[in-house]
Amino acid sequence: MTPDTESPPAAAYRNLVVATLGFTLTFWAWNLIAPLGSWYGDHLDLSSFQQSFLVAVPVLVGSLGRIPVGALTDRYGAKLMFPLVSALTIVPVLLLIVVKDSYGLMLVVGFLLGLGGTTFAIGIPLVNSWFPPAKRGLALGVFGMGMGGVALSGYFTPRIAKHGENLPFVVVAAALAVYAVLAVLLITDHPGRPVPTASLGSRLGAAGRLRVTWELSALYAIGFGGIVAFGVYLPTYLKTWYELDPTDAGTRAAGFAAVTVVFRPIGGWLSDRIHPAVVTAWALGVVALLAVVQAFDPELVPGGTIALLVMAAGLGTASGSVFALVSQVTPQAQVGSVTGIVGAMGGLGGFVPPLVMGAIYSAKDSYSIGFMLLSDLALAGCVYAYGRMRGLRPGGEPAPAAKAAGAP
């Protein structure tokens, strides 16, 4: 058998399961503030902007933090980085109990809580190293299901809080502590993984000089950024536009997130059988079409529900296929560094849209312009993925056949 077709060893599946569990738990921790945002807003007498900023700070920091964490994972491996980051995340989780009466201190702790959002850049190079190219798409998609930690947090955190306002933080901290021990015992780096010897700065610089890094970043900012943006802002949108009560809006938003989680491995699985750039193009094309439908403000049942859930499927598929594309066009020794940058841009892609949607609604009393902007971005990603990304080889250069065919 060739390396592309051989079956992964048992250790590959063990690492995949443990990494996915860690990704889920740390993403739950990363999203602890958002589900309680309205409580903090009332408790601290916050304005709408102050509340939005409080929720957004961990997203921003967790996104940017993936850049150095990905590069450090290339150098030191996931066996060190996963338990270390999981254990360190316990500190801000417990500090949320202490600082809940101060907005300024909440922002500081929210900054530290962003650490939980960086584990994405640890798991991708780990999974990528254990699975052969023909099976990486599905494996990376399964790992990506850990982003469901955001949905779990949105659903369970407020419900746990009903039994004690500090209980969610204690539960998550305890779960992270147990996981950190399991990670030390069960995560192993691939024995053949290349270990870079260059400095952190030079490796990040090398990854940043790859054109493909920024092309993938743009596509992921649309796909995963859309998921993050909807995760943060969809409850507000449903509550404001469709006049749902907070519990109903939160439940429907959790349903949206669940669909993105299910379709992420589907995007990876399809990418193992069809070129991931083609899967990305089709997925973003679907998002572009349904965003136009939602811009015309259909009734929530059935039109709006169908449009939003199909958009969720498209965004989930695209987020899975983009990282299958990362594994195809990125040199193995740079996967962590490139993943860090691409993951950061994906998170930042989710930071801006809620602020834009809020500003548009305040100015125009409508969300239609925001959905049309989403449609434009998704359509641009669709065209670029199909036109430029289909013929790339590792390093981001067009394959000889693609050059001969005149690929852009």
C-alpha cells in the first residue's frame, strides 16, 4: 500500500478522539461569557455596546492567539501544548467568579479566557500528522466538530447557572483539570513529524510569506467566521427581528450551531473524494444564495428557518473543506504555523460581522443589507475557490497541469 492509502494506526484514532474532546471543552470555556451576556448586562448595568464588547474580547484574543500557539505546536508538539493550554485555561475560568462585579476586571479576564480558543491550532497539526492524505479530510472534519463546544456552552451554561451562578465555572474548570491529566497520558506526537529548528518569528514570517496562507485565511474567514458571527449574534437577531423570547432564540441558535458541527466532517469527507476547493466553492455558493433569501425577511417558519439552517450547512461544510485544503497545499513542517494564521483570520472573521449587523440595524432598522453583504462575500469566495485553488500543490504554487491550462 502507498502512504496515501494505508490505514492509520490505532494511535491516530486515539489522538483524534482525545484532541476532539479537548477542543470541545476548551471551546466551551472560551464561550462561557456569551451565554450569560444578558445577565452581565443587567448585573453591571452595561450598554448594548459594552455588552457586545465583553462578549467579543475572548473571541478576538482567542483568534489572534492561534498564531503563536500554532507555531509553538510545530516546535514543541501537541503532547506538551494541549495539556498546558487546557490547564492554563482553568485560571481565567475560575477568575470569572471573582471579578463578576467589575466590568473592567471582566474585560481583563475575558482577555485571558481567549487562551481557550487557541487549541484549534494545536489539534490541526496533530491530526494532520497522524492521518495519510487520503483520509485527512474526514479526520480534520471530525476534529473540527469540537467547535460544538460553543453550542454546548450556549445550551448548558445558562441552565447550569440556574442551580448556582458560580456553578458553570466550577464545572468547566473541573472538566479542564481532568482533561489536562488525560491529555498528558494519552496524546502522543507522531514519531515522524518534522520539528522545525528556526525561531518562532522566522517560522511565522515564512508562513506569512506564503500566498496560500492568506488565500486560505480569506476563505476560512468567510466559512468559520460566518459560524462564529451567527453563534454570537443569531440570538440577538432572532430576538430583535422575529420577537422571540431569549430562551427560544437561544435554543434555535443552538440548533444552527449543531447543524454547522454536523456538516463540518461532511465537508472533510467530501474533500477526500472531491477536490476540497470544489467542495468549498459549492458550499459558499449555497450560502450566497440563501443569504439573499434571508435578506428579503421571510417568515421565520418555514422560510427563515430553512434559509438559516441551509446556510449553517453550507458554512459548516466550507469550514471543513478549507482545512482539508490546508493539509493539501501546506508543507507538513509549516502546518501549525499556517493553521495558526488561518484560524486567527477565521476567528476575526466572526468578530467584525456582529458589530456591522448591529450598526446597520441601528442606522437602517433592517438586517437586509447585512445579509446581502454576506451573500457578496460568500459569492466572491465561491468564485475564488473554484477559479484559483483547484490546481494548487504544497507551497501554494499551481501544479504544472494547472499552469499549462492557464489557471490564474
